Amino acid sequence: MNYTFRFSPVLSRADQLLAGLAETLWISAAVIALGFLVGLGGAFASRSHLKPLRFLVRGYVEAIRNTPLLAQLFFIYFGLPGLGIRLDAVPAAMIALVVNLGAYTIEIVRGGIEAVPKGQTDAGIALGLTRRQVLLLIVLKPALKVMFPALASQFTLLMLATSILSQIGVEDLFHMASLIDSATYRSFEVYAVACGFYLLTALGFRAVFALIYRLVFSERVRPAPPAAVVPP
Amino acid sequence: MFRNFGPGELLLLASGLRWTVALTALAFAGSGLLGLLVLVLRVSPARPLRLLAMLWIQAIQGTPLLGHLFLIFFGLPLMGFEVSRWVAATVALSVYGSAFLSEIWRGAVEGVPKGQWEASAALGLPRLLQLRKVILPQALTIAIPPTVGFLVQLIKNTSLASIIGLIELSREAQLVNGATFAPFVVYGCTSVLYFALCFPLTSWSRALEARRAVAR
């Protein structure tokens, strides 16, 4: 192999990559926020008394989890215009991602809620709280704490998955990498650098989620009372 | 003129599904072999080997599959390695899968009580034999449900191979759409076909998990 790596043509276009990274980041952040809300709402709906509602949520979750994100994206961006619903690339992408993330989040949140001991709910009911109050005031926080690691990795996977948005023309990090590739023919270098950007972003996500966990969920341990000193 | 979407087009999509299954099979075999290697390194008593495995897992899990695919398919030929679409897709999916499967399996191996290692060591079995004869058979029952779940992930991820032009279900859908211009029906049918492939596996994985939970 006598290939000389030349990163300079790629690095001299770092501003383009950074612009793409900014697009990737804001889309990811918005989708995570919205997808989390869909997940919470869906998880509550899946515990509803109304059978049709439970059935609907079940169907939604199964439909999304058993089809590829790329198929969902193409269905929304290329398929819906067949029905007269025409969307620009970024809104179509965001809808596809929120719908996708929402389904995975519902499963995680449901698991978290079910992990809270039933005695907690019983105690809340015994105190005269309504079911909704029990869910919001007693169950939700410990449930979120249990599900937090799974949520954090799901959100990171979502950020990485945004790379396929380049296929419908969203100008994200991966799209910019492809542009630079066609301008420089330094395919290996440009995709390696792009992967490096994604890796740093994933590590950044992990740091942010660890911080959020510490701020929201870490129990403040009260210092132990000083041991009684026995006078000699 | 555009063709209408009819049974012939549905047949074309179904023939694409065949290649999705074939690619999944190759990628699953590759992920399994590579994943097993990463697992052995990851639980090795030698620290540098463990670190190497951790680095591999972190690097793969922290980068998008599309990046691996493009690095291999567009990057390697410039260095003089000709890679076909099938080789590129199989290798990229195997590399990607190895990082996830090895972690799933490590969870299963660590789910086996430590006393089992100690007992087999006390019987004088060398480390690899302990793993093969004592730990793996027990870990297997823990590992199978999430492994089937991962298989579903792999099926879905094969759709990315369409981006480098490998003709499987997603790529066939683009071609049929180009000929019929009935995107709603084409992409709708495509999703239904993926669902038909994935849903039984998802249900199976869930049933296995439930049975294991009862057995415990």
C-alpha cells in the first residue's frame, strides 16, 4: 500500500464540517426534546383505561420498531407527496426522527414506570391521591432515574442516526463530508474526520447526560452524624 | 410512460427482500465471529487486550454506521483495495454489529455467577476451556433473546446498503418508484415487507425473554 494520507484538503474545509455539525446538533437537540415528550405521552397513554388508546400506542410502537428509519424517512419525504402532503427536507426529517425516537422512548419509559415498586403506587392511593397525581408526583422521578441510562444511549444513537438525513438533502455533518469528498477525492480522510466529529459529539453527549443525571437524580447523602465520643 | 404499480412490481420488491435477507445473514455471521473475538478480548485477564476491546467498542458505538460504510466503500479503493458493494456492506455491518453483539454477550457472560468461574478454575480448566465448557452454555440462555432483538436491528440497518447502491429491498424500492412514480404505494409496501420480516423476530425475542423470566 503506497497511499499517502493528506488531511490538509479536508481540514482546510473544516468550516464546512462545523456548519454541518451545527445543523446535526440543533436537529438532534430538537428531536430529542420532542421525541422525549412523545415518549412520555405515549407511555402514559399505553397505561390508559381506554382499550383503543392502548391498542393505538401498541400499534404505533410496533410499526416503528420493526421498520428501518430510512424507510420511514423515505415514506415521509418521498411517499407523502403522493397524497399531496409535500414537506421540505428539514421538517420531513424532523417528523421522521421524532416519530421514530418517540416509539423507542415509549418502550423505555414504560419499562421505567413498571420498575417502580407497586407498593409506592398503593401508598399514594392510600394517601388519597388520584392516579394521575400518583404517576406525576410519586412514580415519575424514580422511574426516570431507572430509565436514564437507556434513554441517554437511545438519544446518542439518534444523534448518530441523523447522518442518514444527508440522503434527502439536509445539510448536516454527513452531507458536508460528502460535498468535501466530491470536491477533493480524499474519501478516506474526509469520512475519517467526519467520524471523528461524530465520536467527539457522542462523547460530549455522554458528558452532558452524566451532568444532567448528577444534577437531577443524585441523592444528596446527608453526612453521617459524628460518632459519639466516649469520654475516657 | 410510467408503469402502474401492480403484482409485478410487488414481486420486484419481494425479490429485493431476498437480498435483504442474504445481506442480513452474511452480516450476522460476520458480526457474530468478530463479536466473539471482541468479547474474548474484552473479558481477557490481560489489561492491554481489555483496553483494546473497549476502545474498539467505544469507537464503533460512537460513530454512525453510514460513516463506516462510506469509509470502506469509498475510502479503501483509493488505497488500492477494490471492494465490491457486497463486501463493503458485509464488512461495515459486521464491524458495527461486533461492537453491539460483544456487549450484549458480555452482559450474558457476566450474568453467570462468579462462583462458576471459580469452580471451573478449581477443577484445573484453562481459561478458554472454562469459558467454552462452563460459562458459555449458561450465558447462552441469557444471551439468546437480546441477540434475536439485535438481529432485528441488523435487518433494519441493511437498508443503509441501498445508499451505496447495493440492490436490496430499499434500493429496489427506489428503482420501482423511479419506474412507476407511485411513491406512497411503493414506500408503503416496502415498510410492510420490512415489518413482515422483523415483527415475527421481535415477537419471538419477547417470548424467549418471557420464558426465561419464568424459568428463573
